[in-house]
Amino acid sequence: MTLIKSISGIRGTIGGHTGDTLNPLDIVKFTTAYATFISGTSGKHGKIVVGRDGRISGLMVRNVVVGTLMGMGFDVIDIGYATTPTTELAVRMSGADGGIIITASHNPRQWNALKLLNNEGEFLTAADGAEVLRIAEAEDFEYAEVDRLGTCTIDDTYNRRHIDAVLQLQLVDVEAIRQRKFRVCADTINSVGGIILPEFFQALGIDYEILNGDCTGDFAHNPEPLEKNLHGIMKRIKEGGFDLGIVVDPDVDRLAFICEDGVMFGEEYTLVSVADYVLTHTTGNTVSNLSSTRALRDVTSRHGGQYFASAVGEVNVTTKMKEVGAVIGGEGNGGVIYPESHYGRDALVGIALFLSSLAHKGCTVSQLRSTFPDYQIAKNRIDLTPETDVDAILVKVKEMFAKDNSATVNDIDGVKIDFPDRWVHLRKSNTEPIIRVYSEAQTIEQADNLGKQLMQVVYDMQ
């Protein structure tokens, strides 16, 4: 059983002992700490938005979170089943003081999490997150007296408001999309994508078929949108009749495409393709995290902009985007962040911009993919044990390459070693008890071999 407290929120498996899992007592503790933090920064007990994905444990977690916030004197706007970007936008649209998203994103069904937002609908900074954890550990809480308890209002209008906001973006060409008469197949993993994507497709005039569209939280397959988990939709598209496939994760902030022939477009190339379209119309810089493909750097340079890398984690990406004035950014896991909409990963924004690009170019998805630099990325992992000394491992890896003149070592987030024609990045995950080992080269064999060379170093130290 696992409880992880990180820049990505409070995340854990459901059930088990307090202090070790995401259970009702710990949910109360961290929700109270967050509410204490918000009241301290805003100077009041105001409004908090709560939204959740379709996870089986979602209702239980929602009830504990909402009751705790009311007990702290906050008025809750419960938007029900909602994507992560919908909840982020709802905070801004409602003028709330913050928000809690109940989702464990790509983690399996036994997981859930509290993702914490500020009054801009953006994830808390590392410093603010650390303060919430400090408050939680101190457990010096004060709840509201009976006459000052908060209220709970149910508001299910935000899915439509999210859709409308996307359709109004200047670079989303709704008419061109409608004229192209796309036919898509979408896998929504039995979560909230099955609620919002049909309505979104209808608004865009798209003919669609939904796989795994019931919002039951009983995920039809591993929810991470990787090729190894998507054989069902790939097979369906190979049967013919679709222009593309669309895959989202349980909270709809990650996005992957499948070509018309059933071949993966590549989740790393979701951001690359959207950035290419945005940069065609808007001059500027881009940002992605250290574990993302070099193709974004190449495309940005082609358009006359400058590429910047950040540490992994959405708030790290958005912080760097604001710092360098990026017009588009995100993460190589299929996360698109478009500031014209909001500073958060948003699959609906990614879909709309991608389809606008396809409509303007008049090409197929596979033809579009062929226009980008072709890198291959291998994504490996090492499960951590209680005895694993991650810091010692990272020091060892740095020492290995410190005197290699052909390599550049970056240690702002784990250790990344950049060679002229390839790179490898080791870092401890923010969301799982693992070390992620990502590597990229011209071929998947070269990338995988590079990653496994460093994995062996880790195994030798365990």
C-alpha cells in the first residue's frame, strides 16, 4: 500500500493503515491542511471547487473532502464528474479561492489522489505544496463553529462551459473542422472522457464512435495511454473507416492519437504537432520537460523560436512557460498546455488544435506525422524497494559521465545525460514508487539499449 506526497498532490492506494494509504482519516488531514493554507493566503473562508473523475473510490473521497471543507467553513462548488482541465477552468470561472481535483490521473483503479489548485485554477507551486504538507504534519487544526459551517452547491454546467471556451479559441477553426467531416474513434477508459468527449465531438460536427464510454471507473485496460495498453482501439481503427483515433487518460489531461491505419502517432508527438500548428500562426518560445522528445526543440527552431526545458511536473512546466513567455508547452506524455486557454494540460484543447491543423493541411494523420523529425523514445522503469538509495544512484550516474566530453549532464531533476545524437534521463517519479528511465535516439533499439545500460547501474547498487 502506498501514499505519495509530492508536487503532483497527495496520491495513494485506497484502503489499509492510516499514514500509509489514501484513507478517510488521511483525506481529512490533507484536505484540512489545504483549507487552512487557502484561508491563510486569501484571508477568508471562501469558495472551493471540487471535481472528480470516474474512479470507483471517487464518491467516497468526494464525500470526505466536501464534508471536511464545509467543516472548515468553506462553501463548496461541487461540479461532479469533471475532467482535470474542466475543474481548473471552473475555479477561474467561478471566482473561487481554490480547487481540489479527485483523480489519480493515469494510475490504476486502486489509486486516487487530491490535486490541489490555487485561485487561478493552477497547481500549487512546490513551495506552497510544501507548506500544505507542513500544516498537515503539525495537525494544529481549527474547524468552524456550527453557525459558520460552509455550504455545498451542485453545479453541472462546467463541462459545457469548458467546451464553449475551447471553441472560442482563435486558433480553433470550428468551421474548417466541420467541413472536413472527420470520423473518429475514441477510447475514454470508462471515466469522465466518456461524458465530455461526445458532447465536444457533437459541437465540432464530428462523426464519432466511443470505446469504453461508461463512466464506471472500472477501467477496461491499464489507463496510461501507451501503445501496449491500446490494442483494442488500434485494432478497431485498422478495420477501417476512421480518420484517426483519440485516447485520453481517466482525467482527460493526457492525449494520444492513432493514425488512420491503426499505427500510433506517438504520445510524444501530440505536443510536437500542436506546437507546430500554433507556431505557424504565433511567433514565440516553447517549453517541455526534460523527459520529452527533442522533436519539439527542432520544430521550435524551424519556426524561429527558442526551446526551453523544465523539471518534470506540470507546475514546473507552467512556471518555466511564464518565465520565458512560451506560446505553447507541455509534457511528452501527451500533455498540451496552451496559455491562450489556461495554464494546465487539456486534452480538449489539444484535440481542437490538432484537428484544426489537419483540416488546414488537408492531409491524413500519418502524412502529418511524417513531416516531423523522427526520434524514438524508450520508457522504462525500476520499482523501488525500501532499501533503494535513489540519491546515491543519481550521484553514481553523474560521476560516470562527468568526464565524458561528448555528454552534457543536467541535474535539475534527477540526472539527464545529453549526447549529440541521443539522451537518457533517470528520475524518481512524483506519482509512483519507481525510478523512471527515459531514453531517446534515432532507433528504438538504440534508445532501449541506452536506458538499460543505466538501469544496470541501478540494479548493481541495489
